[in-house]
Amino acid sequence: MTPAINLLLKHGIAHRVLSYHHDPAADSYGSEAVQQLGLDPAQVFKTLLASTEKHELLVAIVPVSGTLDLKALAEAAGCRKCGMAPVEQAQRATGYLVGGISPLGQKKTLRTFLDASAQALPTVHVSAGRRGLEVALAPADLLQLTHGAVAPIGKPR
């Protein structure tokens, strides 16, 4: 069990855990999950960490089929600009390894933003806290557990 799954169980949130064999040579963790599990890329979301000009870490959850719009994230967070957080800082703050960072059950409570595209979906898939492990849940439940906000932070590739 991961902290993410434990959090879901603790709160009685309906979810489904999916697993696959992770290939360490995979180019993209999100694309690997889509391919291995046969999922719609618009429903699989990656968890990214960004840092503001004041060094506040932010969690951004966007579809793997697109990219994070750092300007839109900065606007949603009410700051001037954002950049991607260094890997070591992201891992230290969340307690997860890159490629398995879940928006759920992180070590520190960070402001979280979910891309607005998730609102149209009945279910989203996010990392369950380990490479090769995904969890499916309702976007509203994800927002509730992360105390997140919805914002148009994703952009198509």
C-alpha cells in the first residue's frame, strides 16, 4: 500500500487501482501508463511540481496528452511566474519518486491545481504513488482530498 491508497481507504473514497510492469527505459511515465493499461490519454493525468518566484511549491495535475502551461499556473496561483521544481525538491516535499508522484498522500500539504479538462470526465487516473501503479477516481474526490482548485493549466501538445 502507498500513502495515496491509504488516504483513499481512510476516507472511504470509491477508487480502482490499476498496475502494470514499469519499464525503466520508458521515455514517459504517463505515456507508458496509457499504453500499458489501454487508457484514454485525456483521462490519465500527470502530477508535476512547480516553484513560484517566492519558492512556494505548487502541485499541477494535467493530462498526459498535453503539457503544463506555467503562465496559466502562475495566474491561477496568484503569482508572477512559475518554473518547474527541481527533481530532488519535488521528491523531498512529496515523499514520492519522480514517475510515481501522486497528488494524494504527499508528505507536505501543497497548493494543488487540477486542469479544468478533468471536470468533463467521470473518472481520472493519477499515480497511486509508485511507478507502474495508477488509481482511478472521480475528479471531485481528487479535489476534495487535495483541497485543490480547478484551473485551465494544461495545454495541448
